[in-house]
Amino acid sequence: MFDLNELPAGDNPLLTYLKNQSPETLSEVAQAISPEVRQIVSQNVQNLVGLLPAPHFNVEITTNRENLAGLLGSAMMTGYFLRQMETRMQLDRSLAGTANLDEGK
């Protein structure tokens, strides 16, 4: 992971909240992400960075702290959104299964 304490919180309530979480909590949340969400976030970050295939290119990326924070924030928000949609999909499937059971009575 990255060191949240090095980033200036300023008026960012999400960053302030994250800084107040224990490393165990952050690790637990990170482990709860499905492989599908990880794959989508990884692909999104690769697209943002413009990652080229490693066997053919030696890619080095240089940026400043603010741009890196923006990239990390974007990846976090994408992951959060995808996790919420994944939860919604599971709820929809559960409700559809319940509706099918009710119709069978």
C-alpha cells in the first residue's frame, strides 16, 4: 500500500478518514475486494498510465506528488464504485431469486 501520512489532507474528508483508520482495517477492506473488481481497477490504472507490454518496452513514468495522488484517488473511487455495483448486482440477484421462489408457491 502507500503511506497516507505523507499526503496533505487539506479539505479532503476522505483522506482524513483514511488516515484515521488502522492498517489492519485498511488491509481487511483491501482483501474483501473481488478478483473481478481488482482486474477492472488494474486495467483502468494501466489505461490511465498507458502501460506498454513489458517484454517489448522499458517503461518509466515520472510524475509529481499531486498527479500521483490524483491517480490513486481515481483508482480508489473506481474501486469503491465497482464494489458498490457488485453489491447491488448480488442484491438484485438475491431479490430475483426470492421473487422466483414466491411465484412458485
